Amino acid sequence: MEFTLVVVVVAIAIIFDFVNGFHDAANSIATVVATRVLKPWQAVLWAAFWNFIAFAILPLKVANEIAKIVDKGVVSIGLVFAGLMGAIFWNILTAWFGLPSSSSHALIGGMVGAGMAKAGWHVVNGDKIRKTAVFILYSPMIGLVLGFALIVGLMWLVHRSRKRTRVNKSFRALQLVSAAAFSLGHGANDAQKTMGIITALLVSTNHFSSKVMDDAEAIPLWVVLSCHGAIALGTMTGGWKIVKTMGTKLTKLEPMGGVAAETAAAATLFFTSYKGIPVSTTHTITGAIVGVGSAQRLSAVRWNVAGRVVWAWVLTIPGSALVAALTYWIVDLLS
Amino acid sequence: MDRRGLFFLAMATLCALLVWPTPNELRFVGWWVTGALAALGVLSLIDDALRHRGHGRNGLR
């Protein structure tokens, strides 16, 4: 019976990862599709490939950080189930109201809420939460500063060029590289969050040794491949229909702006993945797009959309934690 | 009023406040972002002031 429940919860975690890819696909491909560098089906294949291959290039430190958010002594099947339900319910709720919420923060909030409902505040790893919480503001701000600096540098480099079409052509080609880099960062940071949850569950049920929690390289390959495979499949499925996204909603981007925003966001994701900091890829690309837009003029940024993003930042962790805590109490009552 | 400069300075203040709860090994990120945003804010305010002076001169001609 326990094994069946573990399989069900692992499957829910992988579905959550798939939906994450589906939801975030547009972040990676919106600019390459909008500027007609690639057709939508080519763009999603390109992004999915880099999502999948990320495990071979970037370290798995984020997975370890997520696995340790709640004390491993209290992690159970019911707790992970409640955490995932909190995140899924919160994502559905925010999608219903059109708030661009972060799946990553919803997942972290879900685990924290379920952990607190089970054993109180002391089982939550305060250092990890602090690190995640401060980077809710830092990651988009790093993206913003880098995006601003890159677009100013690029504008300075090309401002004397009279051959506008040649400049645009070069940047259209460069978008392939920047979109690949962003997809790589997205695959690394987001797939590892689910990997961390699955690892915590399988350690708590004695299917994995507890040394997996301390050594990222010890995470079994099947977990790594299923998480990266799920996010890549989600990207392939989601990208088909979602093209009009942050790239066009927040501010209109030219090929040069697209390259600057994606490169800035990719650099931020590489740094945070390397340091083992879970961040939202959506927030990071949003910050970078705002940076690029505000280098031109502040009115280029649609502030009502940016304001909704900020509300989602503030509400996601407490909201998903609350839903997860309620789910945990219901599961506990029923069992 | 340069809204962009004020926005950058407000964000720099927020980031500076966040340096305190940031874990020690990552505080350099907080200082770096605060410094960069403050620099962008000041440069933007200067740029806006210079533009307005330019407009003023044009108006007198």
C-alpha cells in the first residue's frame, strides 16, 4: 500500500513539473517566435532540447536545497502530497484570476505550509527560506540591472550603424543562442525543484539513502531524467499554443531587446543554479524585460501588468502554504 | 519628475533593507544589486535634469 502511495505522489510531482514546463514555455520562445526567427514548432523543440540537457551542464544544488526545506524527520507521503496539492491549487487559483504566479514559490510555500501543519514552525529550515525569500526580490532585480546594462551597451555598439536591416538580422540569429541559454537555465532551476521534492519523499520512505540529501551527484539518474524529461515535454506541449506572453505583454521587444533580456535572465539563472538558490524563472525574465524596456523609456513598460506580477510575488508563498496546511489537516483527519 | 530614476532608487532602498536578512555568504549579491540600482537611479535623475535644461534653453530661443 505504501509503495503504491509513493508511486502516486511521485507521479503527481512529475505532472506538476510537466505543467511547469507547459506554463513557462512561452518565456523561452516568445521572442524568437514573435520576431519570426523560428516557427513555433521549431522554437518549442529548441527550448525543450535545452531544458532536457541542462542536467548535464549545470550542478544539481537547487534539488538539495529544496529537499532540505523541511526537516527530513517529519517528511512523509501525506506531507509531500499536501505540499504538492497546495502548489497545484494555488497555481489554478492564480491562473483563474489571471495572476502570473511562480510555480517554484508555490511549491516551496506548499512544503512549508504542510510541514508547519504537521509539526510546527521549528521543522522549517529558516536559512533556506530566508535565502529563497530574499531572492524573490533579488532575482528580478539582477535581471533588471543586467538587462538594462546589456541593452545600453548594445545600443551604444550599433548606434552608428546605418545598415539597420543587417543589425536586425544579426540579432535575430543571436536570439537562437540567448533563447537556448535561457531554456538551459529554466530547465536547470525548475526541474531541480521537483527533483528535490521527490528526493525528500523517497529518503523519508527509505527508498533512498539519506546521503542523497547532502550529495547532489548521488541523486539517482532516473529521478534526474524523469524531471528534466517532464519539463521538456511540458515545454513542447505548452509552446504550441502560448506565444503571446511576457515578451509582448510587458513591453514590445525588438530582436536586440529580446537578446538582451534573455541573456540577462539566463545569466541570473546560471548564477542562482550554481549557488543552489531556487528562483522563479518567470520573475527573472520579467525583471530583465522591465530592465530592457525602461532603458528606452519608462512608459514602454506596462506597469499595470508589472503591478499584478508584484502582487503574485507577495502572495504566492503564504497563499500556497495556507492551502497546503489545510490539505494536510484534511488528509490527516481522513487517515 | 523622473519616474524611472525614482523607481530605481526605491528598488535600491528595498534591496539595501534586504541585505540584513540575507545569509552571510550571499550578502555580496545584495550589496551589488543595491549599488547597481542606486547608480542607475542617480544616472537617470541626472540624465532627466540635463534633458529638462536642454528643453528650457530651446524654449527661450
